[in-house]
Amino acid sequence: MLPEFVTRRKRGSGYVPAVLSSGLLLLADSRTPSGGHGHSGGVEALVDRGLIRTVDDLALFLSGRLLAGGAVPASAASAACALASSAPDWSRWDAAVSARTPSAALRAASRAQGSALLRTVALAWPGPDVAALRALSHVHHPLVLGVAAASAGATPTDAAVLALHHLIGGACSAGVRLLGLDPLAVAAAAVAAGRHAEPVAASSADAALLAVAADDPALLPADGSPLHDVLAQLHDTSEATLFAS
Amino acid sequence: MHRDDLMAAHTHAPLAAGPAGPLRVGIGGPVGGGKTALVAALCRALRDELSLAVVTNDIYTEEDAEFLRRHGVLPDDRIRAVRTGCCPHTAIRDDITANLDAVEALEARHNPDLVLVESGGDNLTATFSYGLVHAQIFVLDVAGGDKVPRKGGPGVTRSDLLVINKIDLAPLVGADLEVMRVDAEKVREGRPTVLVSLREQPDAAPIVEWITAQVRARRA
């Protein structure tokens, strides 16, 4: 039986955001220490190859990323949020994220950011739910985000939205820093991408709740895009890169 | 990069926790001032008596780490490079997590006496968080202009040691060393300043002396 907060939101007909709390705002804020500033979400590899040059390119990239890959972090964060207080075997859910992240470089990037966020989260919400994650030797970022979101009073759908918000924010910030794109225009593109992200978040949360109800991480979505994975591997071994991924 | 080790070290003991563990010293300052040369000099001077490790934050990923390896100042596995996503100041001040991972991984592997964290070149406002290091050195060079100490900024005013490097260039660039020294003294409230030419004094003696005293104080 799922807790009430997991099921209370109506999904599929528009996202109803959580009541804003300082904790949730902190988790949404890219200034919160979480290692994110060192990751471009795949943007640097595309910029280096001339595949992103403009704000429009960035917007196109984001819409593609959200549809072909957004469900993996969104559903993992969502599931973690739903599971947070039930002391699950986190290693099974962590392994499911690894299995959905075929690039070793992206697995490392996800774990580095999970570890980074966990440092902050463990101080901000020093309860047993977060402590359970610290028992793992490493943990993927969406799981930390989901558990932190639960600690901040979020629903699983909120956690999915947060995961996609960071996917968008990291890519946008990298576009501004690498290409000198107009940050105001990029902010507008981020808002537009956020609208595209809402149905992805809703469907990811639905899938996550099915997986949680069945206690089966294998039911989590496994969307991906080969180019993103291949470029991440090439980026990882390339010499003059500014971002870790 | 030894990513698995970076990942493994995510338990964060706050720096204020106590005297256990190595001294962590940040080395910051503008581009071209001599940060990497100072790190190399410190490693050469101290490696025989202390166990050392270095984290570099150069904007071009492994550039500084490569320099240190090429000059053979430390074994490869005692040097780690952190990529900062175009924001060197963020990585040493606002979001220190990637540097903490690197420092803790080195500490877990080598149990060093001293960890040097070298910032990427930045501007006069870029200083280290004391959540990452115990003490910090800010490196300026004479060629940047003798008005820099007067301009102040947290690097000049608040660093634990201010190093003014390349004093051999002073006559060539029309810099007045005495002006630099006096201006620095005015804003530093008694914190030490060293004027040096690392090219002419590659043993970096005054800085080695300062850092050795810091290591000793931490052990005491």
C-alpha cells in the first residue's frame, strides 16, 4: 500500500506543483552545492563538434533529451521519493539506474553528482532516510534527489519534475558558459523546455509508482539515445574539456 | 581520473571536526601568477620530509596536472585534476563537492601530511571556502601591476599568505615593489606577505617555511 502523498495527485492532465517549501526551492536551485556546475549534460561534446551553436539548437537538443532519456532520471527520482521512508534495498534501485545508463562516463558523472548532492542533503536532512543512502559506497544522483525531495515534502511527481529541471538547467548553463549565448534567451528556452518536461515527468512518475508498487526496479523506463552515450564516452577521453561530462 | 575512488569517498567529515587528518592548503590567484610553479616548488622542497598530494583545478582539465607530472614533482597517483565547467571560483568556494571528493580520495589512498589544492586562474575575488581548506595562499605577480594590492579584494586582504611573485620583472614593467608591500600590509591586518621570484629562487624558501610551520601547528 502506497502512502497517501504518493497517490494524491492527479496525473496525466497537467502537473499540479507541490506547495513551495524552502527545502524544495533549495533542491531546485543550481547554486545548492551538488557538483552540477562541472557537468554540461552532454552540451560540451555537442558544442565541440559544432552541433550546438545557437539558442535554437540548444532548445532542440533539450526537447530531444527530455523525450529520449529524460524518463530514466525522472522515474528514478520519482521512485526514490516514493520509497524514501520505507527503507528499501537501495542497491537494487541503484543497479537499475546503472543498467539504464550504458555509458560508463555517464554512470560516473551520475554517481559523482549523487555523492556531491548527498554531502549537502545529509547535512540539510540528517534523518534515517538520507542516512540509508550513505550506506552505499556510491549512489546515482536521481536517487539522492528523490530521497531529498521526499524529505522536503515533495511528491514523486515533484521529484520527477526536479530531475528534469536539473537536466534542463545544467545544459542551459553550459550553453551560456561555452558559447556566450544570451542568458535571457536561454532562460526563456529553459521555461519552454520545462513545459515539454511536464508530461515526461507525469509519465515517468506513473511508471515509477508501478515499479514501486511491484517492488521491481526492472519496471522503470529505459529510454535512451545512442548518440548521447557515444559522445559522453568520447568527451570523457578527450583532452581539452572544461566540463566533467 | 580515478573515478571509482572519487565516488567512494562521499562521506564528508566537516573540516572543523578536529586536528585529525592532513593540512589542506589552497593556492589561488589570477592566471599566470605562478600558482603551478609554486606548487611544483613546494612539492620539490617538501616531498622528502612530508607525504604530499595535489588537486589541480585548471580550466583546461589536466593541463596543470600534466605540468606537474611532466616535471616529475610527484608520482601520478598523488595528483588529481578536477574539471570546473568554466567556473574555477565556484569549484573552490560555492560548490566545493568535486574538490572534496578529490581531496578525500587522495587522503584515503595516501594518508598524506599535506594536500595542496590549486585553483584554476581566476580574478581577485576568487578565494577558497574554509570548508575545503584550512589555509590559503594567494599568488599575485608583479607584472599584473603594482596597484593590485591596493585594489584589495578577498584574495589580497583575507588570504593567510599573500605571495607577490616575479619581483625580478619589477624594473621591466615599472612596478614599485615597496608600494606593493606597503599597500598589502595596509589591508592585511598583520597577515604575512612574501615578495619572491620563483624563477630566481626556485626553492621558494619563505613559502616553504610558512607552510612547514602550518603543518607543524596542525600536528601540535
